[in-house]
Amino acid sequence: MNLLAWISPKGNGYGLLHGDDDSKGSSTHTSTRRSFRDLSLKTALVGLLILSSFFAGRLSTSVPNTERTKTFGLEMKDQLFEYNRTFGETPSDATNAAWRSLFPQHGGFFVHPELAQKRSAFSVFHQLHCLDELRHGFYVLHDQVLSYSEMISSHQVGNRSDWAKQGKRALQEHSLGHIRHCIDLLRQSLMCNADLVIELKNEELGGVTGFGTMHRCVDWPGLLEWIRPYEGIDAPLTPQKHDHTG
């Protein structure tokens, strides 16, 4: 798989910020050790992004902005969340087609005589795009770490064999089934709580970045304060980490 495929999105209109492309200036002769270190760090970052996003989505409001839904003539309806493994699977023709099916013909960009006189996009489509990019990035790095681990293990060079074992162990602890679950739950949460804020396209960048746009959000510090008196009730005696079981 192409390591740069997820760094430089093509033709989707959701662009990178200036100076935020990790691929610029990279050397094709970077040492193997440094490459694996960078891959390990990026893998950890992707994992943290997915898991932290899960908890953010888990606590998000289930009632979208009523005024906006009325403006766009949208109706609210009950939707049962059912696990669809396809959306969390490794990139392929089938999984990529499934993700494309979530978007309108032009990726969610539109022009409206009153609401968006210049080409713009709803935030929800941008957010779904970012989640799909995380999916691509995770699997690229996952495959790279596995390949490197196998190579180092076969050579048994110094401490690098232990390093390879640690990489494998980290991947096992964050099982593919768990990652697939998180990706699909986030996908359904984003679609359920569709953020209908309009993001103006930046013609210089050729897309939207999502930043510099005002959103109406839940008071996050207020939510943390509200839950404080209740979170210890029937809680495990020594909770060490967040998980999906409470």
C-alpha cells in the first residue's frame, strides 16, 4: 500500500492546511530504524485520534440543531445503530465504494442562492471524509509495522528484535476488530448527529479545512462538571483506563 496515499487526498475537495503536509521534504533514504520509529509514533497518534473521537462522539448531543434541520426541510427519525463491518475494513474496491455511497455526487459541495452563494460544504461530509482518511492511514501504518516486525524478527539484530515484538504486541492490544467497531460507530454517530454548519470552500487550497467556522456546541467543561458527582457510582475500584464497558 502507498504510505502517502492518505497524506495527500486527491480530488475530494477537503484540503490540507498550508505547511501541514508531512510528506514534503522527506528523504527516500531515511534509515530503517527512523522509519519504524516514525511509523510507530504515527500509529499511536492514529489510535489515539480514533479512540478519543469515540468518547467525544459517545458523549455528543443526540439532538441536532433544530433550526437548521427545519431550514433544510429535514425530518428527524429514529435510527437503530447496527454494526456494519464493511466500513471499518481495510481499504479495497468494496469498502471504498461503501464510503463513496455516503456522499452526494460532488462530495457534499454545493451552491445555494441564499445559504451558500459561494461553493461550500456541510461539516458532516468533511467529518466523514476525515474519518475515512483515518481508516486509510491506520491500515497503511498497520501493514507497515507488521512487515517491519517480520523483517527484524527474521534477522534478530540486537535489540531490534525486541522492538519488533513490542510493535506486534501493540497491534494485538488494539485489535482490528476493536478498530473496525470504533470506525463504524463514529460513522453512524456523525451521520445521526449531522453537523449542518456550512464551511466555505477556500479556493486557494482547493477545499475546506473546517477551521475558522463557528459551531454551536455542547458546553464540554459543563458536561464534565455535570457527570463528576455520578461517575463514581458502582465504578470499578481501580479503573486504569477508559473502555467501552463503563
